Amino acid sequence: MLSIDTEPRTATFRRRRVPAHRNRPAGGQVNPHLNLNFQLDLFGHNVGQEGGADAPTVADPTPTTLRAVPEIGATRPPAGRAYRRTPDPLPRLAEKITAAWYGSHHHGEDIHMPIGIVAALTLIRQTDPDGPDLQAELLNLEGGDLLQVMRDIYGMAWLQFPYRIEIARPIHEWLSEAKAKRQAKAVQATVHAAVRGGLLAYTGEVDPEWRSESDVLGHVLTEFRSPAARKSRGEYHTPAAVANMMAALLQPEALPAGAWFHEPAAGTGGMMRAVALVLRRLDLNPHDYGWSMGELCPVAAACAAVNSITWSLGPNTLIHVGNTLAVGDIVTPAADLRRRVLEHHRREIEQAVREEKWRRAFALVGKLTQPAA
């Protein structure tokens, strides 16, 4: 059940009304082939703000003031757009990814690995339509290179989104383990299947409204779960059209800046995607609102964290991993974890800046004290 919190508070909310195509971070590069959806300037202004793009801009919600909202309704028709190729339907794309992984990897319990691979791909964009084709560049890379690309994507994403990348740890931590090298063949097969199936047609556009129309990771996670596993976990993917209709009944244009949307059983975040899409079609900025999600499954919660970046929900995103029925208040522990992660991030960045300054200073001293030729 999605709920909202519009309790007035003393914090100053940063109100922005911007066109959808401007509601995104600056472009940057993973390597000469791949463009991320955020700038990576370790010693520049983008990481000077504590927490990078995860630093909150609205007050934390008050969970005792929630009110229920309707669960049915209608939504606007999607805007027509063209892409360089027609992608496979999401269910078919998920099937191809699953077949590619299991065709190269025989351990069915390790679904966090292929989920992490696909999640990384959802974080890169074709930022220059006239530049090298991102799909072709990915298809030209082999397993070992693609493993490094995966590490680069998550490492760079941590600079800008430290809290959400921490929540996503269950699907990317394996990349730093020794056994990751043994998965090079499976990584290559999975990446190539995803790209050939048209993944970037859903997630590779720079326009966040376009990306907010699909929950790729929700489909992929559902496909990797067996029917028995889905039933035992109570995991049922809400169709996008149904989620969009539910979200339209919120009438978000009437909500004040700083209002919070809460979803205690978020899954991969499909309902939040729908609400963000409705907001953007009303020329409202999701960054002006708060998004609180709870999810029992760590892998699904990790997908929700990555999705919140892909859909550009903004910095006011809280995700609690655990039994929301047992805890009740999911906001307080999530906000506490975010504060601790952002503080750690600040210390790491300060240390990196100090080390870089010392490196430059020593290089300069060495140059000045070098004997003349």
C-alpha cells in the first residue's frame, strides 16, 4: 500500500520546476567507450557537497502522519519517442538474459551476480547521439574488460550516490572478490544478451522521463526467481500499466514540495517509478519530494536502490532492508544508515583530496629540486 506524508515542517524545501530533459546529473565517462549519467570529477564541485547526489534536500518524513491513497485509476498515454532500434519486450529481454547467464554459469543460487551485471548497465547512458555507439562498444568488449567496466561503474557511482550504492552492495560486492575472474565468460554472455536484446533502449536515454517508463530490474529479478521462490517470498511484479494507473490517482500536482511517498513493500520500486513518471508528465521534479521504501529481500532492495538512480528520484531517497511489518517505523533506521554512510563518504573524499594534494606537492618539489641539465 503506497502512502504519502504531507505534514508541514520547519525545514526549507528547495523547490525546482525544470523540464524533464534538464532533470539529470551531468555526463561523464567510465572509460573511452562508456558514458555514465553523472560527472566524475573527484576533486571538483560535484563531490564537494557532502554525500554527493545522495545529500538530502528535504526534511526526513514523520511516519506517524501517513494516510492511505486509492489503488486504482487512469494515467496519461505515454509520449511517443523513437530509438535507434526496437528492443525486445521486457519479458522476452529478461528471458534472454537469464538464458545467457545459465548457459555460461551453472550455479543457480548466485542470482545476485547477473542482477548486478544488468543493474550496472542500467547506469550508463548514450550521452552523445552523434558519438560512438554505446551498444556496439559494449559488444566489442570481452569478459575480462567487461568485469573491469562493471567495477568502474559501481566505483564511480559510489562517488555520486554513496548511500544508494551501499544499499546495492548485495549485487555488486562479488565484483571485488577473487572468484569474479572465474565469471568472465558468464559476464560477457550476460552483457551481450542484454545489449542485443535492447536494454539500452529502456535505460540508455539521458531523459529520465523515458527511463522512468520501465522497471527492467523488476522483470529480470522475476525471471531469475523460480515460481516456487516467488510464491514463498510473496514476490509479484505489478504490471507497469497498473502501477501507472494507481499513481495517477495521487494527483501529485496538489501535493506540496517536501511531501514524502512511502512504500513498505517496495520490491524493486515499481510504484515509485510510476509516481515519478506521473510527476514528470505534470512538469514536476521528483527531486522536490521524498521517497521511502522498505523491502525484506536484500537483492530486491538493491535493485530498488539502483532503480532510484536510473529513474532519477533524487537525493531524498530512503530504503530500509528488513521486515517492515516487524519494525513498523522504517524511516528512522534508514535515515540513520544514510547519515552514517554520508559521513563515511565525506571522510573518504577528504582523505583522497589530501592524498592528491600531497602527491601534487611532492611532484612539484621533485621538479623544482631536479638538477638543471
